[in-house]
Amino acid sequence: MDNTVNHSVVHNNSTPFQTATFGMGCFWGADCLFGATTGVLRTKVGYAGGTKVNPKYRDLGDHTEVISIDFDPTIISYEQLLDLFWNNHEYGLTKKIKRQYMSLILTHSAEQREIANRSRQTEQGKRTPEVIITEIADAGVFYPAEDVVKVQSAKRGGRGLWVN
């Protein structure tokens, strides 16, 4: 009996990548969406956009739940990721909600900021008379979600988060 295991590389670790960071409600739905997207190399869920140092799920301060997406721009563009962002959440796009779940685009370069602003203007044209309130800001420190939060979500198949 041959017990040889054949391993194939999912992606080349030396692939040049860019990072996109989005807040679009609870981060688990976004993780399921982007994690299954061709050209996305890896995703991380966590907290960003605020000033509190070392936020935790039960003590976020002024941070938002976000997904950090490392992607191969030769396979999927930042514009395509923004299209997925706009088309896969409504929560917080046009109605103010608590900061934890707000609609947020955190940019990692001047080019991303320009693309994000253009994208928001295009999306606004599709949604008039509603006013899009999605915030666009420079990406700062990203704080990964705690392991216990990740485990609780995995038990529920990424369908929401309830931490006891």
C-alpha cells in the first residue's frame, strides 16, 4: 500500500500582492465571500479604523470589524474587489449604524484612495436618491480578531458570531 501524500501548492508564497481592507457588517460573512474569491491569497478578520490600542471583541472602542484581504492584482483587481464590496452588503451603506459594523473602506495607497473614491461616486449614481455614507480612510493598524472569536465563528460555519 502506497502511503505517499501528494501536496500541491495553493499559491506561491513569493507572489507579489496588495492588501485591501473593508468593513461591511460582521466580518464573518465578508470572510466567506472574499476567502472563496479567485485571486485572493489570504484573508484575516479583525478590527481597524479606530484609535484604541489592542481592541478586543467585547471592547472595540472606536474600531470597526474589518476583513483584510491579500490579493494578487494580476488575477483580480482592486476595482473588482470593490465591486464585490458594494454588491454584497447593504447594512450601513446609507443608514448610520454603530461603528462596529459600519460600511468602511480603508485604503493602503493614494492609488487605492482614488479608486475607492471613484467607485463610491459610481455607486452613488446607482443608488440616488439614497446617500451613501460609506467612509473611506487611510488604513492604520490592523488588530487580528482573538482566536476564541475565530473558533466560535468556525463552529457556526461563518454564519454569525455569538460569544458567551
